[in-house]
Amino acid sequence: MRTNTNAKPHRAAAPLRARTVLEWLVTGMLALFVSGCAVDGLIGNVELPDNVTDPSVTKTPKGALRAYYGTLETFYRALAAGDHNGYITIAGLFTDELQWTDPGIVAGGLPSVDRRDTGLDPEGQDHWEFVYSNLHRVRGQAAQAIGLQKEYAPDSLVALTGHLYALQAYAEIFLADLFCSGIPLSTLDYKGDFTFRPGSTTDQVYEHALALLDTALTFSGDSVRFKYLAQVGQARALLNLGRFTDAATAVAEVPDNFSYSVAFDGVNVNLFSVVNPNRVNGPAWSYTVSDIEGINGLDYQTSGDPRTKTSPVTGLSGITIHHPNKYGTDGSGQVVLASGIEARLIEAEAALNDGDPTWLDKLNHLRQTMWTTIVPAVAGPLPDLVDPGTDEARVDLLYRERAFWLFLTGQRQGDLRRLIRHYGRMQDQVYPTGSYLGAVGAGLRYDSYVDLPVPDAERISNPYYDGCFSRS
């Protein structure tokens, strides 16, 4: 079992302040027990108690199920909810997938994320503080739900415990991808206290996620869906640790047609809703799909590739924006978290790093067979790729395929940081750079940050947190 050796437990009450990390987690515990949509097909329709805040009701099999469903709902909201900025929105703005379009807001907050102008004391931290805190809330809720599952749920539902460990791990992978080195993995212990932790390096966070995924596999039982989810998560963390061969091994059993998707409907909408019923101030989408953003960005709009096709729609303040066709403008539909397509892309990257020429065959296999998964539907396979002939161009081609197959699913930020950390690229070779030419911000330039700082709330509430170790 892998462990994080950088943790020194400390139990103390958090100082009073709005939106401290502890307060987010405690609020999350309340949410855990008042949600409970049937969002996982393994259970189907389950009669759950309406109010399980009473411990005599919480500590029951039905209370354990309620906690399980509440954790799933929080995870889905952290990833791609439409009532605030989820992980995919922030990561998309920070990279080359999305751009900010609201002319009424030109400084701080989301425009700063779009320009990567995210120093240690930036304006408008609320937007990424929400993502940071929600990901930690997933970790805390999952820990409580796991405790209840182990104590009160029947053995026949042991796979749900594996699912919860996997979601904990994915939350930590997102934290490591998006935030600076020095993320505290504080815990809300089942039947115990809130335990503050000092910062962990980016690699230590990935290692901790791997330990959780090891445990997820132990508890996955006969659920191949949760098993494959955990294996893809393992491979994702291993890639970002530079352990390419191990990553390929982790997904060897994952079939091409595997897909773990997060589903939304017309009420609980995803972040791609142009008109969000959860908001009263009109259209919600104030972004547009980018196109060759900041010199280095990919040609998502103009490539002609069906995987990133867009359509013009009217967004915030009446501005015409480019909306991704793979997602409905009503915010319904599914967002893929892990898939067999990702598994094959991981194997291709490992082969390329090993000097194995089958890397190109693996990419073309996806283009020949998985075109049926493209939304909107296409008429036939994509044309085969050819070897560009140099190592650098091969990496470029591989990462272009990753960007197009995994478009707007929260993968691009991890990919760009991996190009820097394990391929020797410079930040101004992979991230948007130069003059900022978005819909707002004339005369501004992109900054050089490749991650977001841990929010100030952590510094205030956590006595062991001393700030980012590095911003690279």
C-alpha cells in the first residue's frame, strides 16, 4: 500500500472565517445527508429515508446508501455542474480549450484564469476556491460514506465502497493536475476529528491517489464498471508520475467500449448549459471554444475534426459564442470521466516512450473503430494518421489526438503539465502565450503560471500549511 509520508496529523478547531476549507467540508457533510438522487445504475430505485440527520437513522443500511449517493452528487457537481464553475470549466479556461467572453468582467476571477494571471494574491479567488473546496469536500464525504458502508451496508453492496475510494482518488488527481505543489490532504475522519495535514508535493498527491485506487480495486468485487474506473484512474496518475509502462499495464484489461459517464438532466444541468435553470440572471455560459489560442492553442474550431466541432449560439450579454456540439446547449447529456478510448491512448503514449512503433497503430485503431462514439454522429471511420518522422512531432501528434478524443472532459491541464514535467517542454511552448486576444482584455498578455495557487482560506484555517512549494 502506498502512503503519503509527508503528513503530520494535527487536530484543532479552524479559525472563524467565511469559506475556510474546514467549513466547506462540514457544509458538505450536511449536503451528504440531504441529497440522494439515484445516479448510479447498480442500485436502481432504492427507497431512502427523507431525513437522515438523526444518527439513529443515519447509522442504518439506508443511511449508508444516502451517504453514498450524496457523495456521487457532490463529485458530479465538482466535475461539471452548471450552477457554478466546475473543474472542467476552470481547467478549460486555464488551458487552450475555452476562453472567457463576458465584456462586463475584464479583471480578476475567470478572466485571470483565462490569462493564467494567477499569482499568490490574485483577485477573485472565489472561482477556483469553489473547485478546490468541492474536490476536498468529495474527499471528506467519501470518507464518511465509506465508514458507513463498511459498518452498516450489506456485503452485497461492497462494490459501492470501491466506487467511493475511486472517486476520492479522482478528486485528488484533479487537485494535483490543477493546483500547485504543496496541496494539504487533510482528512475528516469517520467517527473522529478533522485532521489538518501539511502540504504534499504533486507527486505525493498522485501517489496517495494510487493508494486509494489500490483499495478501490480490493473493494470493487464483481463490478467490472468500478474496476475499470479504478484502473483508468491508476493509469492516469502513473502517466503524470512518468511511469509510462506501468500505466499501460494498469489499463491492459480495460475494453475499448468501456465508458464511465456522469449524466445530467434538464434540472441538474452540466456546465455546458447556455440557459441554466438554476440561475435567475439569464444565460449561464460566458465561454467559447478556443481556436489557436495564444499561438500554441489547438485549432478546435477550424480543424474540421468532428470530435471538436462547434456551433454558434447566443451566449451571455448577447455575444455569439462557439459551443461544443458534443454537449447539448440545455445542459443535459453525459460527461465522460474515464473510458476505453483513454485506455488505448495511454497505451499509445507508453509505446511511444518505449520506442515501440505500434504507438501509431493504437491511435489508428481508435480512429477506425471508435468513430461510432463521436457526438454528433459521423458517417464512417476517421482517416488514418501517418508517422510525422521526428520524436517531437510524434509527441505533438499523440497529444493532439488526446486533446481531440478527450475534448472538454478535464484532461487537457494534466496533459500540458506532463509535457513540461516529463517531456522537457517549456510553458511558453505548450500553454497559450503572447498577447491576450480574448473577447475582453485588450493590451493584456498571458502570464507564465502553469497551475493555480492553493486558496488563501487554506493558509488561514490550516496551521500546518505554509504555501505552495513551487508553481511548476
